[in-house]
Amino acid sequence: MATTDKTDGSQAAGGSQFLTVAEVAALMRVSKMTVYRLVHSGELPAVRVGRSFRVHSKAVHEYLDTSYFSAG
């Protein structure tokens, strides 16, 4: 009996999940323009697909993990 691997379209063949700019903005609770600024400045690595950008979910989490700072 063969097993099947189901994906919902947001998963690549290797199990990597790429997010749209809108999805990243919603996850980070910022505007899409803020995400575009982060991508264009190189702070948030992204892949260009046609005229769109896709950001690896791991890159988003790494960016957020390294962005913490101590206030006060």
C-alpha cells in the first residue's frame, strides 16, 4: 500500500513553507509596506517569483527571534 503526501499548496516539495508578503505582514502584525521595506533592505530574505516576493517561514521566525531588545 502506498502512502500519499498531502499538501495544501503553501508547502513546497521539501516541506518548506513560503509565505506571501500579506501573510508575513499579518503574522508580524505590520503593514505590507513594512514587509516590502524589510525585503528591499535585505533584513528579511525573500525569493522573487515573477513580480511577487515569497518569504520562507523560517526566515520570518529567525528575524523575529533576533529582533528582541531590552527596554529600560
